[in-house]
Amino acid sequence: MAKIGIIQVKYASDTVADKCPICNKLSELEIALYQGAFVIGFPLFPTSKKSEITCTTCKNSIPFRNAPNFAIDKYDTMVTTKKPSIWIYTFSYFIVVMMIWVSIQTSVDNGKFKKYIDDPKIGDVYETKTKKPSLLGDKSYYSFMKIVSVNNSRIGFKLCLFEATAGKISEIKNKPEDEKWSDEVVYYTKEELKQNVASMSNLDQKFVIDDIER
Ligand SMILES: [Zn+2]
């Protein structure tokens, strides 16, 4: 299962030799700087920073107020010179860029759908997607419908007699025109068509218009 929560990433560490105030031995004192990162399987964004001085002999964490001056000086230098890497958030940046791209693409598509539906032309071909229940959850089937009449806001379509899963849709597309379409005509209003255009808000809808070709 993906880890969700805050992890501490050590981004700098150094040691000084000094007397440990806890075990009173001359020891290597490790100074470590940590950057907290909120992760959901991958690092999403940075949280607060944390630092720690640890005695490598007695393994105790030394409170800053008790730490030897030499260790504190070293710590001050490290804090100003060492910066946590931002590369661990690369995947998050990638996700954000993808989301921006998808939303731009969606609004471009929506513009196209609106234009085509508001001004329907005989011959426009709508690609449709219908969800049907299957053993492994809903499965999507693709098909087409073609405008054969336009009467004000009442638009007549002939339905394609075939449907296919996503990978096989080109097989339907390449069938001869005279074998492809139903004789029966079904009617939609412009408003109904717009409500059925695929969008982020109707992901669960059984029937959506996935594309329009002119
Ligand atoms: Zn110690």
C-alpha cells in the first residue's frame, strides 16, 4: 500500500569531534538537517524543516541548548549553505503540468463541441461511448451516430449498427458506409446533445459523446 503521511528526508549531515554533554565522552557528534515531505506514495510537497545533533557514541539526541559551541557553529554554517533538493518533487510537478494541459485541452475540446452542436451540419459524425456492466466493473463501448436531418433544434441521427471497445474502434470506422448505419432515425435536441458531451462532471454517465468529426 502506498505510504501517505510526512517523511523526514535527511538532506545534509556532518560531524564534529567534541565532548558529548550527555555521556561526557569525546565523541563524533552528528549534525543532521531534515526536510519534511508530505508523501502519497511519492513526495507531493515540502513541509517543515527539522535538525538534530546526535552523539554517535551514546546515540542520544543532544538538545541545542546543551550542544557544544563548535557544533552550533557548524550547524549555523550548514543551515545557510545546504539546501534541500527540489528534485524529489519532480513527479508532483509532472502531475501538475499534466493537469494544466488536460484542462486546457478540455476547454479547447468543449469549444469545438459547442460550435458543432450549435451549428449542426448533415454528415457530422459523433463518436459515442456507452458504459455497460461487466464482471470486472463497467466496460466502455464506442460507436458512432451521423446527422441526417436538421430541423431547428431537432437533430436527426442514424446510429451505427456496430460498437467496439476502445482498441477496435477503427474496425467500425472502416466498414462500408451503406452497411454501417441504421435505417431508423433518432432525434436529439441541441440541449440534450450538450448534456451528453463527455466532461469531468459526467464521468459516471452511461452514455456520452466523446468526439465530433466534421
Ligand atoms: Zn554521548
